[in-house]
Amino acid sequence: MAKRRKLASGDLATNRRARHKYELLDRIECGIELRGSEVKSLRDGKAQIGDAYAAVEDGEVWLRGAYIPPYAPAAADNHDPERPRKLLLHRYEIERLIGQSQRRGLTLIPLRLYFKGPRAKVELALARGKDQRDRRREIRDRDLQREVDRELRDRRR
């Protein structure tokens, strides 16, 4: 069995690839409308949001592509694992997201899914896709910074 990566405390699922694939501009916390079997399944901690995205439709924000596995004890009343889920935001937040995503060609990406008290929350980010060369430049800059830090550390000794 594959070893599962340890999540930050309280996190149910994280989208680790988002920081690599996208330039994250703005973050927003929102609630998520769930069914009972989905909440129970989330508490088991096996959700996946790697391929998920959020879309604004008819003045509402929907989370699509998120996978919350079926809850085994709720056999008859189970949910569809990949159904679209409504995200709960204030009207002014939705209008701001609509304006920014349409005007600047941005997309909404879920970064993490977690519980805050008894409520499930999703952290969304307004993101712009990176080019392949942007990714390469970022890796090169990170490597250069690591070398500079290593040199400074060696000089202090």
C-alpha cells in the first residue's frame, strides 16, 4: 500500500500541485454545502482535490472535480463521489470573484479542504497559469538562492 503524505493539522485534502502550476494571486475562505454521508466520509480523511476547480454559474460558485469517496455504512443513502458542490460565499465576494476572473482571465483553484470547528471549509485561490519557462525560471531562482544560502552559512563557520 502506498504511503500517504502527512497533511497539516486540520487539513483533509491539499492541492500541492497548485503552487507549482499556478501563480496564486488572492485567497479566500468559503464554506461548502455537503450531505451527511459526505461529512462522515471527510472525517475519515480520504478526499482528493488535485483535479478540482471552482466555477461561477448563475451567480453561484460550484466546486467541480473534487472527489469525496462514498461512506461505506451509508450504503443506500450514499452520495455521488464527484458531484458538483455549492460553495458558500457572500454576494459581494461572488461579485468580486466574477469581476476578477472575467477581466483578467484568472481561474479559481481549491488549495485545501479542512474543518474549522464543526464546519467544512475550502480555501480558494484566484490563480493565473504559469508557462513552462516560468516554472523553469522559478526552479532556477530557487536553486540559486539555495546556493547563496549555503555559501553564507559556510562563511560563518
